[in-house]
Amino acid sequence: MTQAAISKHLKVPERAQLMTRGRDAQRRPYRLRAPMAEASKWLEGYRRFWEESFQGLDVLLEEMKTRGRARTGS
């Protein structure tokens, strides 16, 4: 991907005020704004919820698989 293409794509979150662009000599470093950090913290609770839910599903599916083997004698 060219530098021009990357710059073009980075303008979208910058215009949405999700990122800020600084200036450091020839570089133009981007930084996430604080609201993104807050959103990340908020989403963390949901990530934990879904991880626990999927772990429970894994346990249930393994139990069902084991019961199915026991019934068929495999």
C-alpha cells in the first residue's frame, strides 16, 4: 500500500475526530483520542461476557459429544 493511500485512509477517522495528527519534523504521527480509550474500556466488559459465554458453550458441546459417544459405544 502506498503512503498516499495510507494517508487517504487515515483522513477518515481524523475527520470523525477519532484520531489526532501531530507533527514531528518530517513525520505526521497519529494518536487515538481519549473517547476511543473510553470506548475500549466499555467494550472490555462485553469481551469478558462473550469469552465466558463461549467457554461455557465449549464445555456444553464437549459434554454433548461425550454423551453421544457413550450412547453409540464408540
